[in-house]
Amino acid sequence: MLLIPCPWCGPRDEAEFHYGGQAHIAYPDNPAALSDEEWARYLFFRDNPKGPFAERWSHTAGCRRWFNVVRDTATNEIHAVYRVGEPRPVTA
Amino acid sequence: MSGQPYRREGATGKTLRFRFDGRDYEGLEGDTLASALLANGVRAVASSIKLGRPRGVYAAGCEEPNALVQIEEPFPEPMLTATTVELYDGLVATGLPGQGRLADRPDPARYDAVHAHCDVLVVGAGPAGIAAAGVAARAGARVILADERPAPGGSLLGTTETLDGRPGHEWAAAEVAALEALPEVRVLRRTSVIGHYDDNYVIAVERRTNHLGAAAPAHVARERVWRIRAKRVVLATGGHERFVAFAGNDLPGVMLAGAARTYVNHYRVLPGRRAVVFTTNDSAYAAALDLADAGVEIAAIADVRQAPGETWAARCAERGIELLTGHVVTAALGEGEVSSVRVAPRGDGQAREIPADLLLVSGGWTPVVHLFSQAGGTLRYDEGLGAFVPGEIRQAVEAAGFARGVTTLRGCLEDGAQAGRRALAAAGFAVPSETSVPAAEEEPAAAPAEHLWLVEAPGDDDYGAHFVDLQRDVTVADVLRAVGAGLSSVEHVKRYTTAGTAHDQGKTSGLLTSAVVAHALGVDVGELGTTTFRAPYTPVSFAALAGRDRGHLHDPIRVTAMHEWHVAHGARFENVGQWKRPWYYPRPGEDMEAAVLRECRAAREDVAAMDASTLGKIDVVGPDAAVFLDRLYTNMMSTLKVGSIRYGVMCRADGMVFDDGTVIRLADDRFLVTTTTGNAAAVLDWMEEWLQTEWPDLRVSCTSVTEQWATVALVGPRSREVLARLAPGLAVDNDSFPFMTWREAEVAGIPARICRISFSGELAYEINVSSWYGLALWEAVMASGEVTPYGTETMHVLRAEKGYPIVGQDTDGTVTPQDLGMEWIVSKKKADFIGKRSFARADTSRPDRKQLVGLLPEDPGVLLPEGAHLVETSSLPEPPVPTLGFVTSSYRSAALGRTFALALVSRGRERIGERLYAPVGAELVPVTVTSHVLYDPEGARRDG
Ligand SMILES: [Zn+2]
């Protein structure tokens, strides 16, 4: 079980959180202007890297805040935790 | 001791009586079931799973591959190893053929869980673990020391080694007692660490009363699961001895050399009278000498090496033990147990048969790297040890002592102390300038081991009795067959042969299996690698994992304010998520069908009431609340007037229906949103996700108020009349209180919010009061005696007759509002809302999409099963049979006087009037497709 440092509450057990998939996938400004393919990419396509991955987590059983984590999907090492709206920090 | 013929002279302790395989025996306090059986000369303890061969005790700990037993009394428990079952008075057990039987009665014992945090967790209380824990604990760190055995000492328990001039196990006991007296130290005995996960999250199982049998106090949890989060972990898990593949290596009487040494020294039991020793390394010599000193005749030592350790050879000579260097054991012989051992020089030479009842085997020692590997560590092959040892690891974990390949007692103590120092530094403590370890005796200089895995068989032998996995009955022949079939990875061979998949997970045999695979492939063991180590390290009972989360504590139970009335009035309940909802209220003599038909008639023809409190309710408040709801729902909410109500549907971005419910505008900046009962939490999550991650600029807050309100749905043509009597201050005529509006008034003297909404098509009201008054309101509604209570089944029938879908029953995440026949709920005016863009995708406008329709079975008495598929033809073609769709809801209707169903059917609306067929069992039931609205399609009834 991961120990996830919530930016609002500090380190808490993974069981308190919900996973929210890849981060920095913004809802398009004007969906009507997108082609079917562009819209399908927004809906259905996500990266699945082996290595550092910026992803969203929600502290559902705690402060209920969404935030972002850079986690290595191969080792589970958490490189960075940052708040919604902040840019992805540079990590090793 | 006449009852225990193999008990050593002078062994003392309380006598315990036990029964095994139907015979009564005596053992001593401190015995395991295995040592007690050996003391009584019981050789065959179990039989093998596939071949039914007799099997005896092979090891002395959790690595035991053979001696599987079932405890019968005091409480049935299957699949335990006799080597880890502590003996108690009254124990009744039987040997197992590889499979046990679950208890036929409920387990009366309690199981519990504990959460703990520490600076340093030390796994294993052998020399290295105790040394590490001692250094960390004396510097003030919070230390947990866990060990699977009843007493600390690890390897010291089985040897005659001394520390600081006294027996090693005495030092261990005294040192651990001293550490335990420190305020920040916790020693967990009889505690197996079974899993090592991310961020040093470690699961251990503590067996608290198992060893007490019937004397176990009822108030103490039998087992406790420890969930430990440690800053730093020291894995001092020691090693397991492995055996060698030769013919008959599974016969009772064949035993690992180190295990025999433990039985002699620790349990005071002789595992035989006359032994042959077969070894690839020096360690078996200590065992042979300890056995010889205890009175076991050592007939010969067959050492595969030409040059064993000189000191050991000299000590053998002193005792007159015949040493056969460059020899192997080619076969253990005997009927049902070892009676002789065939020994031969390696290569050519004359074989000899030596009479013996015991054959000690040592194929070398394997570090226990399970937890290190589970924790994410890499392993590397150590040529000297002939085994895999810990390599790199990212987590704050290190192995110490033999677990990382340190072979001497002195080395293990020193290694443990160093690990303790590093753990202190890593956990932020001051590291003492020096640490001392107890003085160990000088050990003989070690001669290198020679890693022999497989004793070659004569040409006519098919390797069918050269076992590699005793518990799974896997032989060298099986492995060769797997390799011959083209498998070249140990993972594949494991799955093909099942080697390493038994209760012991190949602790003594995994490396041997790999080595035989490597031998067959002509590669090195190190090159081939290991199979993946996975939790649990040792078997764990489901009862321990379940802990207290059983029965009514398995999941929270939610009940409404009116629950006790429902119970008192004989309601049958259905589970909706965690809620207990009244399903129907049978009267004496009524079955479900009769009760539901009666309740439906009351709602359609008279007046009826349902407890609707479980509907999800969310307060949506803030200056931007209307904007927010416009983005969330497919229809317009911002135009809703204060005092009015609107039905709404929410979709996911892919355009599929996610939830539906009503939106009540309480003020310009305040809405009350209702959700389906099962989706209440998901809808709140959804709202918060969008507000926080996409629209943080919107000034809106959302609060769940589901439990703050109790709701009574009052339904039927006479509902207005009943409400008027209960709420004399409320103007209830249709003009004053029209459909889809809400009013505040006192109902039965209780402040209430009354909504004129209908989920049945009838004139109806939903009366909401503070949940404190829920029961009082319900009782007031029921007091007149003219209102029929109804449950969820009637609610389902009534809504289905009107074609109202239930999200999650008539939809499954692939259904759009348009598929449901609800184009009217999708706004054309709004620039955007969640899901809008998806309605322009080619997929959502496919003409062959499944659409919600009604079905009327041609026989009006036939009730279609929900889930039944629909086909076009009156007889089934050859499979695969193309299906047009499936039944989502199916009921008997009082109003229609017949059965009916809702279904999702490809091109359903085009098919209205067509006949389709539902395969039910062997029959094809003819049905006619109709509109999904089967009752009152004009909506004439909602105003009463
Ligand atoms: Zn938090």
C-alpha cells in the first residue's frame, strides 16, 4: 500500500485515495470545434508509460481534494506531489 | 519415556496427550506435532497428492514440504504443517493427502487487526535480527521485532553453539527479554511477516491462542493481523536448507540435515537410530556430529566433494564415522520408509547399500529472500552459496545475516549490528560510537561447497522418483518433459508442472527445480533466474484476513428513520447498496406476487406511500450554482424558477447516461439535487471532480444531505385528499400546487417541504422532513389506516409501466438519453454540457443502436427472466447466434392485467409491432415489441 503525501493532509495510506488517471488532460475549450478524432482522443486515449507518470489522485476519505502526483509506474516511487492547476514539476 | 521411544534421555517437561490418525500418543510441552510424532516413531505422517506415496517429516519449520495435517479438535483447521503446530493437550489431528477439509461449523474464535508504526521493523529474531534490534532499540528507536516461532533465537535454537559462554538460545532469550523491557520496543512472537509492500507497508499475522487448544481464553483474539508501516526494515530472515534430487528422496526417513539437528538439540528427539548423511557442503557435519553425540549411529557420510573441511573430517575420524568423499547417494530404499541407502562413488565405481533408517540430506542453504523480493528488490546469483541473494532495492530495506548470504554466526551478529546502525541513521537517530556483539566460538575454516542438484540415474531410470517438489509430486521426469515440450523459462515450467505452487511455495525446492531446468537446458542457474516471489510468505487463514469484518460488520448497514416501523409491519427488505429498503409488505397468506399486485393496485386506484428517504440528496449552493448545473445536466437548469422542480439526466463526457433525478430550485443560488439511491456518492464525487479540476473558478459548494432528510412518497388518485387532511394549511388544488413545484407547509404538525413529482405517473407528492421527524411523519401518514405502504418492487413495476428507466438496471454505461427515447431531455440551446459533443459522434447516431422498448410476451402469463436475450428467428441457428438485445426489467402488471418487460433492442423503435423471440431454457418465447410507455401514455393521471 502506497504512502501518498496529500498536499493538504500529509502522508496517508493509499486506501484513503481514489485514482484519477493521467493528469493534465484538460477538458477542451470548445468541444464543438473538434473533429471526431480529436474528441475521441480526449475521451479514450491516455498514456501508459513505464516510468514517471503525472496522474491525478483524490483524497476521497480525507480532505476530498484532487491533486497531482508524479509516480514511477515501474517502481511506485512518488517523485512529486502538487496541487491542481500547478505545472508538473521537473523531477529526476 | 517408554511411550516415546525416540525421545532423548533426560528430556523433561509436562506430558501432553494427543491423537493422530486415530491413535493416542504422548508428547512433551514445547513439542511441535512433528517432533512429538517423531518421538513416538511415527514416520509416515501424510501421503502425497497425486501419487499417494507415504511422506514423513522433512523439515523443522514453515518450509516443511511434506507433513501436512488437518486439526480435527478442538476446532477443524486444514492444511497446517505439523512442524509449525505447537502441541497442546487434547489435540486431535490427521495427516492429509495434500488437501484438507474446511470446518463444517462456524468458527467461534475472534480475529482482530492492529495498525502499528515504527522506526525499525526487524523481521526474524535469530542472531542477526536480535543484534540489529538491540542496536536500534538501545539508541531509543521505536522497534518492532517479529519472529514466527514461540521463542527467539532462530538458528540458535537448533544448534549447540554458545554466545558469551552460554548456550546461544539462552543468550537470545535473555537479550530479547532485556530489549522488551525498553519502552519503545515491541516483540511479536508467533508472528509471521507474510507480505512486504510499497513504502514499507508490512503485513504480519500473530497467532495468539492457537497453541493453547481448548484452553484458549475466549476473550483473546485467536489471530491478529498486524499492518505495520516502518521507516526502515531489516530482513533477518535466515535461510532454508534444500535437498538434492535422487531416487526415492521422498521416502519417510529422508530429512534435511539441519532439521534433524534441530530435532535432536531443541526438541530432544532422535529422528532415527542409524543414519547416512548426504551432503554437498560443510553444514551437514555439525548435524551429523550432534546426532552422533546424542546417540544416533552415523553409518557414513557421503560427501560429493573430494575435499570437505579438514576440521570436520578430523572430528568424524575422532568418532569413527566413515567419511566417503566424492560419493553420492543414488537411492533411498525401503518399503514405506527408509531401510537402506545406496551410496556410490561419483562417476564409475561400485555402489554399496548401507542399512539405515534415516538419511540426512543437505544440498546447501538458500537465503530467505521472499520479503526482499516482494518489496521490489532485485536478486543476484551467488556462486559460492549456490543461491540467489539480495541485490538492489529502492525501499528503505536491507537484508542482514544469512538472508544476505553471511554464513558464520559471528558474521551474522556483526552484520545485524551494522544493519541496526544504518537503520538508526536512516531513521534520524544518533548512531552510538560503538556497538558490541556477544562473543561466538571459533568456527572451523569452511571448505567450499559443490553445488550438486541432481544425482544422475543409471540409463534405464526415467527419473520418475527423483522428486523436485515433494508436495506437488513433481519429479525430474516432469521437469524434463516440460523442457522437452519447449518451455525454457522457470515461470512456464512452474505453471506446466505446478512445481512451487503448493502451500510451501517451493521454499526447499524452488531453486532445485530451477537448477534441473538449467541442467536440461544447458545453462547456468543464475542465468535462468527465479520465479516471482509473491505474498503471502506462509499460508494465512481467511478468518484472520477477514478479522472483525464478518457478519453484520462486513459492510455498514444504512437504515432510514422509518426502519423500525417497516420491521414491525412485516416488510421484506432488499439491499440497495448499503441501504435496507422495504421491498414489499406481505399480508398474512400473501406471497410476493400477490403483495406487489395489491400494492400496485392501491397506488393506481387509491392511495399508497413509500419510504423514499434513501434517494441521494445533494445541496448545490453558490452564486454559480445554476451555471454549474447547466454544464452538468443535459437539459437547462438555470431557467428553473425558485419554487419549481425539473427532471434531469447527467451523462459522462462520452454521452452515456450516468445518473438521473430531480433538481429543486430553493433560491437563486441554491438547488437541491436528487440522485438514484445507489449513485449518491458517485454523483457527489463527479460534481467535486469537475469543480476542482476543470472549473475552480465556479463559486459552488456541494454537500450531501441524504441522511438529513426523510422522504415519504404519497401516491395515487386519493393522495391529494390525504395530504389536504395532513396539511390543513396547504392549498393543494392543482392550480395552487401544480405538477413539478414545491411548497413548504406543516404536515402532521411537522415542518415539511412537499414536492409534486411522480415516479409512477399517478398524482403524487414527496413529503420531505428533517430525518428526526421521519418516523413521526410516516406514522401520521399511516395513522388513518387508508394509505397502503408499498416497497421498492411496486415502485419498480409502476415506473416500468410508465417506461421510466432505472439507471443501472435499464442502462449499463453504453446507453445515451436518445437510446432511452429521451431526446427531449437533451438541450439544443446550450453551447455545451458534459456529453454534448459525443452526441455528434458517428457511434452515438448509429441506426442499429440498442433502444429502450417494451415487450409483451404473447402468452400474457409468461414472465421473461431479466437478462434474457432476444433473437429474430423462431428457431436458433448454429452458434454464434446473433442477439438483438436483452431484457432489462420484467414484471407482472396489475394495471395491464398481464406480464410485460422493458428491453434494449437494436433498432428497437423501428421494430415496434414486430415479433421477436426470447430463448428461455430450451424454449423460444414469442414477444411483441411495443413502446416502452405501456400505461397512460397521454399522462392523463398525474394531476389526479
Ligand atoms: Zn488530504
